Amino acid sequence: MKKKHDPQPPERGLIKSLFLLFLLFSLDAKADLWIKNNTVKQGDIIIITGLYLEFDKNYSFLDKCSINFQGHNYKFFKDIVNKDQGFQYITRLATTPLSNIGKEKILVKCPLGEKIFYVNIQKEDFPIQHIKLSKEKSSLQASEKELTTVKNILQTKSPYKLWDNSAWIKPSSAYISTNYGLRRTYNGVLAEDYFHKGYDFAGKAGSAVKAPANAKVILVGKEKNGFTIHGNSIFLDHGQGIITVYLHLSEVLVLEGQSVKQGDIIGKVGDSGIATGAHLHFGLYVNGLSINPESWFK
């Protein structure tokens, strides 16, 4: 007959719980969260990291925290630092050319308390570009389905980082004809609340478009299926709220659900959708907000 184990005395469980709470509060007093960059320019990201907990690999109190910054909500993602020791946590907060400048508050709310960071957002000067569209192109409008589909897919927040820590490669070998953040006029009219959400690579029609880092294809849009503005397009999920987009393609060479590696050819440059000529529009998004891709290629 198996010997029955005596149930754990209730006081022992209480002592363990109190010890965990004591340790967590002790960690908080030692600044278990760090902000990596508290001065940024419009379009940059802000990174906050959290301590991994060696004493209990499965206890992830930072998973239950919420981060509020400039009206947007974020969460911590778990990064495996060492499988034998535990985890580190990270969140990336987005700024854009439309972000408020000056001193801004970041509020981290956790089950065991709150922490406040302050960041200084500096104004970046973005130029104005004047675009002339043909009557055919200027009359095009996005359907509600196209806009809703893209908006929803940019909110994807899969938990694990798919890329490694090396620099990303550029998706096209062509030169960048239009930079991130600039304002535009179309046929002489300034586009209100608009900024260019990425890079335009002036590639020749049919030239290769490559995945800049490991990812999963989460959406393929086709001009013939109603992607009037974006044209033939690909949306890649790199994990942890990081999405890249590839617009105006002549051909799409991947399928939804497919995994891609850095350097894989995923499509070809074209002029589908609203485009004045053959080029690749590349965009990088964090939690649905368009950020400056520059630092990711360094």
C-alpha cells in the first residue's frame, strides 16, 4: 500500500507566499524594471525591460502588467535568456511624427503595484513631398474591408520573438527614394494627419523583395481582391507586436501561414495599388503604430 503524504501545513504555504511577496517587493525597491532610452526622437521606440526571476521560472508577474503611454496600451513579452535560469521581459513603445513632444509619462501597472517612467520626446523635422496622381489613381479609394483588414492585422501580438539579435537586412537593394515621416500633398492638397509610414525603395519592376528577418506571413493582399490602395501586398509577423509590410508588389511569392527566413525572396517590386511608378513601400509597425525603420538595419 502506498504511503499517503501528509498534506502541506497551511502555515507553510502562507510562509512561502509571504516570502514571494517580500522578494518581489525587494526586487521592486532595487528597480526590477529599466528604461533603456529616456530621450528619443519622434518615430523612435522606447524599450523597457524587466528582471527575470531565477527563484521561480514559472512565476511571471510581469506578464500581468499593463503599460500605458500616450493613450496606447502595451504588455510585456517574455524572452528566454537562459533555459536553466529564467526569463527576461521586454516591451517596446512606439512614437510617431504625430506623437506629443516634451516630457511624457509611462505608467506601468502591475498586480503588486505601479511604476512610473518619464521620457523626453524630441521633435524631428520631416519634409513635405509633392505628389501628382493621374485622374485614374487619384480617384481610387480604399474599401472598408481593406482598411479594417489591415488595421486588425497590424494589431497582431504573437508572444515569441522570431528574429535573432543580428541587424535586419533591407528588403530591397534599390536606393531609398522616400524616407519615413515626411508629409505629402496630393495634386496640391496637403494630406491632413498623414505621414509617410515607412521607406520607398525605388526598385525596378520585377526586382526581388526579401524578408529582412525571420517571420511568419500573416496576410497576403491582392489588388484583384479589393486591395485598391495597398495593391498586392504582404504582411509579416516577427513576433512581440512587430509587423512589417510590403506594398505595391507585382507578384507575391509566399502564402499566408508560411514561415520565412531572413533573406528569402517573398515578392517582386511593382506599381499595384496607389503608386506613381514601380517601387516597394516598406513599413515597420509596433503595436499597430508606424515607426522609423532606420535603427533596425544597424
